[in-house]
Amino acid sequence: MARVRYAFDNGLKIKAGKIREDMSLNALTSSKHINTIERSTLANTFSPFFRWGVSAYQYSENSGVRYAVGVYKNDAFGASGHDEDDSLTLAATGRLTWSSASPGDVIHLGAWHSYRDME
């Protein structure tokens, strides 16, 4: 595995290499910063996990909004990552979440979409 991550001053982070696709409400962070309910078995069942690609994400502590977008080699779920004429095929993934936490109350909403050819 190989990956590179660069963080800009405004909080935007860019990753490239063999990286995990940002999907569902699962946080790609230490479990220290999330609730146990965020570890969804269903999400892990459908996760393409680590793929070669590039992604960008940003989190705003003030609003609780986090977005992530990425483009990955489409070689998950039985796909080879190449089409009939051996050119590279790609998958695009996007995620938007909002969370609010206060003592005794946690709200976490989000949406995830991935466009890919599933063999």
C-alpha cells in the first residue's frame, strides 16, 4: 500500500494512492472520535474498501458538515478495472454528512453515492 496526503490551511485534504473509499456514515478516523453506532456492518458489507485513486475531503467544525469526493480504479465487486479494449475504468464516489453532538444527544445525517460498473 502507498498513499500521500496533503492538508491545506483551510482544512481541505487531498489523498492519492491506495486509499479507502469514503462511504456511508462511517468515519475514516480513530474510534476515539466516533460513537459505536457508526460502525455499521451493512456499510462494511458493501464497502469497496481500499482502491487506487484520488480523493478530497473537508470538515467544518463550526457547522458539523463534512464532504468527500473521489475517483478510483473500478476493480471492486468483480470488476477488473478495465473495459473490453483494455482501457482503465473508473468509479466516482461522493459523501456528505452532518453531525451535531451535545451532552446526551447525538444527531448524524448523511448521504453517499457511488457511480460504478458492477460486474
